[in-house]
Amino acid sequence: MAQADTLETIYALIAPLNKKGITLKPESTFASDLELDSLTVMDLVADIEDEFDIILPLNLLPDLETIGHVADAVEKITNKG
Amino acid sequence: MDLFDKFDPIVDLRASLPFKNTDPFKVVMDKILSETEAVIEGRHTILAGTNNYMGMTFYQEAIDAAKKALDDFGTGTTGSRVLNGTYGGHKALEATIADFYGMDHCMVFSTGYQANLGMISTLGGKDDFVIIDADSHASIYDACSLGNATVVRFKHNDIEHMEKRLKRLPADAGKLLVVEGIYSMLGDAAPLKEMLEVAKKYGCTTLVDEAHSMGFCGKNGRGVAEALGVEHLVDFFVGTFSKSVGTVGGFAVSNHPKFDVLRFVCRPYIFTASLPPSVIASATAAIEGIKRSGNRRAHLWANANQLHNGLKDLGFHLATQKAESAIIAVQVPDVQLGTKFWEQLLEEGVYVNMAAPPATPAGVFLMRVSVCAQHTSEQIETIIDRFKRTADIVGLNLK
């Protein structure tokens, strides 16, 4: 499970897109819970990349369904670097 | 479990569109009267959405060459390029294209889609990076899925966004930057000079897809890189015969000394039948023709500018500030109005492409018009008039 500060940083980036005002949790999904379309997700991915100064490869994206998945992926990449 | 159940949302979406009599998936061209006119549902229709930019589909020399090739070589090769499917004509076409681009090597593929699919999936290996624009054509995305490289995406035409990502990649890794000269949906040009200079600074190999710019961009019609004078920064050009060349097929050219090895390792090149001799012959004649077609190029640009200015003056919302290519994209606020507009315009006798997300960037809904060098300025004026009439009928507010 990802660190709290990683999750908080990602929550902050998602907040402006959280149109339904749901409570953000690691289990929240982008498609069903947040109802983000693929174009919005693309912009969000770019913001996360820039925030953490990493690359989230396109190949990885289909597996990242929840906020927790993304946070784990971010930490895996930052730790590797 | 019916495997087709997963498509139900798409079926429902299509059924929800307010089409009355026809829709874009039902359009059948019953007669092709010329490069610019057809009969659709019994109506005489101006074609303004066929990507036939240079109007080479009825180019006499191409037709004559194709007929002769049919008589001399038959209807098809029935084989792969690497088995029995390479005829003299295929080699001659490759030489013609290499000469056209002033490069050493050329490979001809059976479609433009396969040219991108093959080049990008083969060049980008498992330890390499492929860097693509977010608005890339489906063939580029599919190439990324087929290949094993790590795929990095940057915001459309955003040089700073691209550089930030290049900076994060290992300095010594293999990197392939893939961009298009003209993007097919909005018809906007890439800032190729700056992009290629930045890419080279970070050690990228560069591939430029000139599918929608070949024929009319640049003095000789080689594309946007020629127009901007940056061809020396391009390692691979990919292009198609299904637009300005007026038939079907694709190609890649390069000066790389090891280029020909791709014929042994590029699966979309190998595991498909080669193009029929008649297609090869007409493509060769059309490319020879395009070289000499300065007048067609000039008229095509005049048409694009006339259409852009005319629609802009009427208050239509256009995707680009000025005509950057032969594609003029008109934005319509939503899918309901868009479907009505498209159908009404067809009934007025103008065929354009209706384009909806996700094929379009940023969720926009488009009437995508592509002009042809063989459109007369009177036809362009008629298209503009019918856009205006259609807007009035369906209630599209103009600025």
C-alpha cells in the first residue's frame, strides 16, 4: 500500500476533477467512481508525471484502475529512480 | 456468455443519435462522377471528405499505367513481398519514392496503416522508448500496442511537455520520436522544426508521418518537414498512397545504412500479401505526377484558404486560425446538433466526415472537410453556401 503523502498528493491533483464530490480513497476507481473519460485521465496522468517528475508509461495505464494502483505505480517508479 | 454483449453500450450510443434517414455508416457511393462528385442515394453530391487532396484518383497516366499492369501482370501477386510478391514494379515504385524524398532506401507496405504499424513496432524494441503525441493516429497507437517498447506520451504539439519527458529518459536508451506533419482530424500542422531540434538534442531517432501533408506541403510536395526546411532532422518518413496518391498502400523511406534489414524483421511487411501490380503502377505514375504538379498544389491551397475564410466569415467555429492544410475542421457544440448538421448537409448535396470523440481530440465534435485540388472555386463557394443553409435549418448558432 502506498504512503499517505503520495496518496494525498494524488488526491490534490484529482480534486478539481471530482465533479460528484465523492470521498477519495485508494479504492476509488477512475472510470466508475470518478466517471472520468479517457481524455481527462490522460491529462491527469500528465499532471501526476510532472508532479513526481516521472514517466508513467502508456503500457502501464490499462492496469491502473484505482487511485491506489496509481500511487503504488508512482512509488515503484520513484524508488527505482 | 455472448461475446458481443460487451459492444452493447456502443450499439446503444449509436441508436441514441438523432439520425432520420441515413448515417455516416450507411453512406454508399453509388456512382463516382469525378474526383469531386458522386451520386449518393440518388443525389448528386459534392465530395468534401475523401482525403483525395491532389485529386489523383482519375489521373490519366495513373489509370493507363494501372490498366497496362493488369493486362501484363494480372490482378494480384498472391504473395508476400518476401516470397513471390515482389515484382519489378514494386522495386521501381520504391526507387521512385526514394528519389522523390532524396533518400537512399524505401519499403512499400500494403497500406499506410501497416507502414506505421510495422515501422514503429519494429524499431522500438523492449529496452527502447517510443515517444508519441497524444493526438497520434490510431495506426501509431496500435503500433505501440504491437511492439514491446515503453511508450511515452506528450500533450499534442506541446514542445515543453515533450522536452520534460525526454529529460526523464535514460540518456543512453534507444528513443524513437513519432510525430505527424499534419494531424488528420483538426488539420493542424506540427511545429516540426522546434520538436525535431529538441528531439535531436536528447538523442532521439525521429519518424515523421506525412500521410496528410504529402502532395501539397513543401515545394515538391514531400510534406511539412520539407515546407519547414527540416528534412535533415528526420530519420524516417512514413506515408500513404491512399490520400494524395489516390490509391492504396504505404511506404517508409530512410537514409539509414541498415534499413533493408527491416524486410526480414518487420512483421506487418512480411505477413501480408503485397500490393497488386495495378495499384503499384498507378501509385508510381501518380507520384511522378505529383512531382510536376505545382499548379495543382497552388490551386489546392487556394481552395483551402477560400473555404477557411468563407466559413470563418460566416461565423463557423474552425479548429485552426488559418488553413494549415487541406483539412478544414468545423466544430459543432454537441453530438445532437452534430448528427443533424451532418445529415442535413448530405441532403443539401455535400459529403463531409463526421468525427466524434474518441477519434477527435479534447472531446470536440467535428464536421471534417477535406478539399481537393480538383475542386473548382465555384464548388468551394457552393460548399460554403450549403454550410450556411444547413446551419440555418438545424439551428446552429453562428458567431
